[in-house]
Amino acid sequence: MKLPRRNFLHLAASAAALPVVSRIAWAQTYPTRPVRIIAGFAPGGPADIIARLMGQFLSERLGQQFIVENRPGAGGNIAAEAAARASPDGHTLLLVTWSNAVNTTLYDKLSFDLIRDIAPVASVNRSPGVMEVNPMMPVKSVPEFIAYAKANPGKISMASAGPGSAPHIFGELFKAMTGVDLVQVHYRGSGPAFPDLFSGQVQVMFDILSSSIAHIRAGKLRPLALTTATRAAALPEVPTVGEFVPGYEASGWAGIGAPKKTPAEIIERLNQEINVILADPKARARITDLGIAVFASTPAEFSRHIADETEK
């Protein structure tokens, strides 16, 4: 049977549109099963806290469980590698952090490329760090700490969340700018470092504020200063390091990424849902109560941010 030319062209156009329609329909029904968010640090730390908050919010909005899978080690590299190798169907996501950008130059050889293998979905937050000490330390300010450290070189232990983590780099920057001699002690995240910090086995940590603020409010840790250029609304009485060490400034950030070939429609759907969450007053209140700032973006904006931070 011979079709009229007009009918033939209509059928051809419809057939060509089918893949687009099916992808859009797939994105609309996503997710079809539980989604895992891989976090590169142990439970109790800032990455874990943000991953669990976003997982809870996304579960409520999309009707499927978003489950946090902690894969600590190598400053987040183990988690990033697992995400890079996962099936690109939107059911495996990565909590991308400042440490991932640092690690591209900190480690000589990685089995993955952050910019090539991880597709940016959405940024979530910017985070100040907090210079905090065990309350038994005889110091109550940054100048007192510097004087005490210089009088006791190599005798003060500084906890970090692992090589390349924000506490590691924030602390090393402080050492470089003040000339103090502190012994770096690496843990598999901020959470595992807290027991030793509480007991005095280690004396100082430059932690991300979100994971420490509850311990500070409970009196378990003494905050000396924040690492950002300005003070935080959550702890307005705490000064910044820069008020005593001119030019010191450091902050962390986090967002959601996915394996590189994840369909654009799913990435766009996730971005829209995350930005709706970040605009919700109740969600914003929960995030800002942790002492961190909401940081929303498009996938393209988050991509540029990661590239800029990696270069920095």
C-alpha cells in the first residue's frame, strides 16, 4: 500500500519524536526504585548530615527512598570512584564536596576524573569551618592559641576528616599563615574524630560548622573562630580567624552529582526538585540552623563552580 506523501511525513515525524517523548516520560516517573546517595565520609560529619537531609527531603517529594551510603576513605575518593562507575540511570548519586575538588591536585593518580566522570546536578550549600578546641585547653582565643602552640611546638594534635578534607586543608592553611607546629591526625570523617577531641586525645580541629554546632551548643567543644570572611548568624558572638590572622579565609561547599551519562532529563528533574527544596522556608530553616548557607544553582552553574574550585 502506498501512503500519501503528507501521511508518510506525519508518521516519520511521529516516529522521530518517540525517543524524546519516552525520555521525558521516563524522567516524569523517576525514580522507579530506591536511590542511593554515596557520601565520602563517615556518619556524623558534615557530608553525612547534608546527604541525609537532602535524602529525607527528596524522599518526601519523589515518593521513593533516598538512602545514604557512607563510603569513607581517601578524602572522598572511594565514594567518588564508586559513583563514577555506577549505572548512569539516576538511581546512584554522589554528594560532591569541596574535598573532591581539592583531591584532583592533592593525589597524583586517580582512577577517575571528577569533571569528566561526574555530572553536576545541583549545589546545596556553602559551609563555614570552625576552629574548635577541647574545653580543657588553656586557651580562649586565636591569639592565645597561637601563643600556646608556639610555646609547645609539635605537642598539639589537630584532627582532620582525612587527607584532602576541609578540616585538613583549613588546618594546614592556618599552620602556614601562623607558623605554628601542629601534628595532623587523620580520621575517616569528622564523626570518628569527635570522641578523641572530647577526651583530649587530640586538642583542635577546623571542622565544618554543621557537624560541630550541636557539640558547641552542648559545651563539649569551645569555638575560637570561624574560617569564613564574615561571622555566622548561628554563632554571632564567635569571631573569624581573619580578625586575628589577616587574609585567612576558607569555606566548604556541597552538592549533588551523578554518573556522567545520566540522562539530561533526570538531571534536570533532580535539579528542579532540589531547588524547590532549597526555596522552602522549613527546609532553609533546618539548613541554616546548622550554621551553613543555602547555595542553589542550575547544573551548568554548579559545573562552573566545581571547575573554578578545582582550578583554585
